[in-house]
Amino acid sequence: MERHLSSSAAEPTRAEIESLQEPLFIEFGASWCGHCIAAQPLIASALGDHPRTRRIKIEDGPGRRLGRSFGVKLWPTLVFMRRGQEVARLIRPTDRSAIAQALTQIDDES
């Protein structure tokens, strides 16, 4: 059974995240964060080549457990997971190629 997790739903638990087997990209950030806003076109462009990868945006901040469980300190922090395991992580990416490379590492089609 597939779980639908999104930024509009309640924040998923770490166990829920780790139970997902499909390629997963988690974006921790805040809607008002300048670094997060600047990264959006880069993320969208890179994700275009990986339609099977699920993206979950997590509004992070003080007291948010999921971000703390991943050790998030700066935004955006991008966590790339495959079969429930973290494979790559980018913090404040500034170029599309780094994001694309991390997505390729988790893509089941690669």
C-alpha cells in the first residue's frame, strides 16, 4: 500500500520515511527562506529527469522532530533515499548538476 506524504499532510515520522522503498527526495526548509527559494528552479529542473522519484517537502523549524532526526541545521537540506536508506545529502545546493547527480544515485532506473 502506497502512502501519500506531502507538505500539506501531517509531518511523517522517521519510521514512515524509512519504510518507503521507492526513490525518495526529502527537502527540509522554510517557505520564507531565501536559500530555499533560490534552490527551487534547480530542484525542479533536476527532478524533471527523474519522474519516478517521490519528493517530500518538509517545513522545518524549532521543535520539528523529523528535521532533528536527520540532523538538519541549515536550509535547504536535501536528503536522497533509496529503499529507506540515506544515500546522499546536499546542503544549500547552488547548481543543478549536484542535485542531478544525487538523484541519479537513488533512481531505480539507473
